[in-house]
Amino acid sequence: MKNRQKEKATIKAASLETEISKLKSENTFLKQLLKDNPVSLKIERVIHITERIGSGKSDDPVREVHKLWTNDGKFIAILEEYPI
């Protein structure tokens, strides 16, 4: 009985250590995000559509644009220069 309790305690401790490590990693990531002093930060799922536009002429080259929409269909933005 005592061995089983020790085993459960060991598993629980390992699980807690994993969770603490995960939180530290997330904290580092959030600190980096907040470095530029943003006004607001939200983590959301979006619909991301990539399209090619332009006629191919010198005054209208073919390029990729990225359109972002919320999951409920609200348009967010068009990004013509998108970081890879």
C-alpha cells in the first residue's frame, strides 16, 4: 500500500515538474512578446487565406497577399508583406 502511495506521489511530482517547466517556457515567450509594450494581446484562432493578386505588369506585379478573418466571418486585415 505504501509503495503504491509513493509511486503515485512520484508520478504526481514528475507531472508537476513538467507543468512548471511548460509554464516557465510560456513565461519566457510572453516576456518577449510584451517587450515592445503592446497595447493589447490576444491569442485567437483565425482564418488565414493566401491569394495571388496582380496582373504581372511592372506597375502591378504578381504578389501574395494574406487575408485574415475571424472564425465567425469578421474581416481582420490584408497583409501584403507577411513574415515567414
